[in-house]
Amino acid sequence: MGDRCYMSVTCCRQDMERFEALGFHLEFETSPESLVVEMVDEEANYGHSGHMPANIPYTASNGAGSNYGDGKMACDGREFIEIAANNDGFVVDWDYKKSQPTKQSLQNIRQFIRIEQRAGKIIKALRQKEPHKHVFSPHTNLCNYCGIHADDDAVQDSRCPI
């Protein structure tokens, strides 16, 4: 048994099994039509470092363990990167002689941001494809998206087609 930490991942529903094999489970129940899921592993061994997939799009973060700090991971399906970071920002390696961040540290941060943005675009595009619930106007009782009336029998348990 190694050093354990809390870890979360946002991924495509079709890739859930890859993360379940590592110990992740759904954070909360989602609609079966949902193309994107949020998963957690409350006892991720060493933040699953070295075991995360490197060929599917996702973003992930882990809390600090006894031997390491918080971290973030991102994969756009082609490139994978893992970096020391938390919700407050990135950990920057500092060159004390030059009184500035190291070039390698800044390159790693820039690379993480690029990969995370590409993964985020993939996940966002999938979320936009998901069918959404009807949103009814309180004045007209019509769905703001498709125009169906709230009292229509077809509304019950249906998703908005638009």
C-alpha cells in the first residue's frame, strides 16, 4: 500500500472503463445520454502517477499525498502532461542565482496550458452535443429552445431535441 490521495477526472463516457480499471468511480449519477462524466478516486495510489492513459482526452487533478504536492494532468488524445499545480496556480521552479523562474519550468507550464486547452475544447464540444432539458418560460410555459408547451403530454421524461 502506497501513498494515497483524492483524485478527480473529467473524461468521455466511452472512456470510463479505462479509469474504472484504475479505481475511479462516478462522482455523482449522470444521465445515460451524457457524453462527459466526472469521476473520482478517493484513494489514488501516488495520484496514479505513471498509470494514467496518454491516448484519450481528459483533464484530472490530484490532492497532495505525504510524499508529493497537488498536481494536474491533461491529455488531448495525442499528448499527455502532468504538472505540480493546485487551484491557486502552478508550482514554479526558481533559479535563486538568477532570481527568476527556470526556463524549463515555464516551458512545462505553457505546454500544460496548451494541452489542457485542447482537451477542454474536446470535452466542451461533447457537452454541447448532449441533449439538454427543456427550459420553460414562466410567462408563456413554452420551452425556450424548442417551443413545446409545459402541459404537453410529450414533455414528460423527454429531452429537448434542440
